[in-house]
Amino acid sequence: MQYSNRVAKVHGHHYAEVIQINKLFTEVANELAAHLKKEELILFPYIKKLLKVKNGNLDFEKPQFGSVDNPIRMMEEEHESAGDIFKTIAQLTNNYTPPEGACNTFKALYAKLDEFEQDLHQHIHLENNILHPKAMQLEQSFI
């Protein structure tokens, strides 16, 4: 965020795209902060309860949100939204290629954005393709 703010402030008059990149990154950072909070407060505790039920340490109770499918569907929609924002950022940055003669802060911003996107893809893969299907399967075994 600091790199993005700085580059937008210093170079935005010559490179208008960095102002849009800054806005998009701020948007996705805020969305992901809320996303992670929902995971930590709703989805992950429920999955932990399911594991306790599986191990015989707790009786199964249907959650207030109906089924694990509901928060998972919301999480995956948010994953899609974040991915779409990063597609736009990648386009605006020419796939994270800083302009010729860019300063070190500019270069660092693009490198950090690229790294962030790769980490985001890893997060999404682990949840969408591993955690979520296993959680749905586990819950189904008790219904």
C-alpha cells in the first residue's frame, strides 16, 4: 500500500495508470481484509466444529447460515472479484513491467503487486480446490 500510494503521488502526473492501480489495489486490499475476517470468524470456526464432530468430541448442530455451502459460495465469489481486479492491475502494469527508467520505488511496487497476485492465486487454489470441497464433503457426512 505504501509503495502504491507513493508511486501514485509522485508519478501519477506522468503515468496516469498508477493512479488507477492505486485505487484498484486499495479496493482489493479492503475487500480482502473483510474477506479474511469472515473466514476467521465464520467459516474456519465452523470447519473446526465439523472436525470435532468427526472426532466424536461434539454433536453436530446445523449452523445459523444453513450449510457450509453458503459461506463457501460467498468466499468464492469474493475470490473471483479479487482475481478480476488483479487481472485489470496486470493489464495496467503491462504484466508488472515497470516503464523504462523507473525509479526503485516504482520497480518495487510492480514486483510487490506481482508477488501479491501470485500469493492470492495460491490462497484461492488452496481454498477453492482443497479446503472448500473437503468441508462440504465433511458436512454432508453428518447431514
